[in-house]
Amino acid sequence: MPVRTPNRGTHLPCRDKAMTMERFRSTSSVTGTDINYYFVCHRKLWLFSRGLQMEHTSDTVYTGKVVDENSYSREDKHVDIDGVINIDWIDKDSGVIHEVKKSNSVEKAHEMQVLFYIWYLKCKGVDGITGEIDYPLLKQKTAVELTQVKREELETAMADIERIISQALPPQRINRTFCKKCSYFELCWTNT
Ligand code: SF4
């Protein structure tokens, strides 16, 4: 089992005071992957937080104003910023970030992941960004916008993620059909 230490301890100084809610501190170690996993399975989030990395993720990077300060190369796809978010690609003219999902269903986790990307960029001083999730298998696109309501939902989730990953023991398994496709399936369900 490959083991990877997630990017913990990357603290984000939020430059946009409006983004800072009283109940949520201005620094966080939450990543885009954490957000996705949180909305899939809390146990999966916890296992990932412990460095159990069983899925390969690409870390190629992109160029751009913010990216120039934080990324590692000048590719025009797969924008890795601070090891916290990894955007599939950005349309610099329209200010739309794109996330491509090969899933055959539209999922809440996808939306919240892209909302986190927009939130993170806003905290770094990049305004006017919207998102779009592309589902090539469904031939469908979903627009994503960080409204006040969505922002509050996202920040509540971020606080809950911090709570979950600080727990000594993993959350209980969930018995869902997608467990069989989960990278942690053997870990959760073998020899039980
Ligand atoms: S196999 Fe199921 S219970 Fe285990 S981490 Fe994956 S989704 Fe969660």
C-alpha cells in the first residue's frame, strides 16, 4: 500500500476579510481532495488524512498570476496551487475554472470541490472566478458559483473536516454500493 503524507500544515492567510467567518479560523489545512472525500465518505477522508494514499493523483501545474507565485511549472493544465487545490484547467479569458469528472453521475462532492477551489482563490485575492464541471460521459456541464449560501455550507464542511481528521479513530464504515469501487475497499471490508 503506497503511503503518502498529505499536505497538512499549509496554512492559508485569507486576504479577503469578507471570507473570514467568526466561527471559522483564517488558517486551514483542508485540501480540495479532503472536501471531495468529505462529501463521499467521512471514513475515506480520515484514512486519507492519515497518509493512506491509494489513488494516484497528477501534480502537474499551470501558469498564471497567482499560479506563478505558487506552482512548480508552466503547463496550461492541471493547476496545482500550494498542494491545496489542483484545477484541471482554467479559461483565463472568462475566469472559469474547469473540473473534468469521468463519473456517470453528477455528485455533490464535485460541486463542493470546485466551490472550494473558488473559495481558495478568492482568499488569495483572485476575484470573479466561477466554475464549471464537465461530465464528458454524460455530455453535461454544471455551472458552479460561490454564493453566500454555498460559502457558508462550504465553511461549515471545512470546520467539520478539521474535527473528523483530528479524531483518534476513523469514522464507521458506510455500506454503500460505491464502496466496491473505493480505493479503500480492501482496507474496510477484507477480513471482516
Ligand atoms: S470502502 Fe466504503 S466505508 Fe470504506 S472508505 Fe470507501 S466509501 Fe468509505
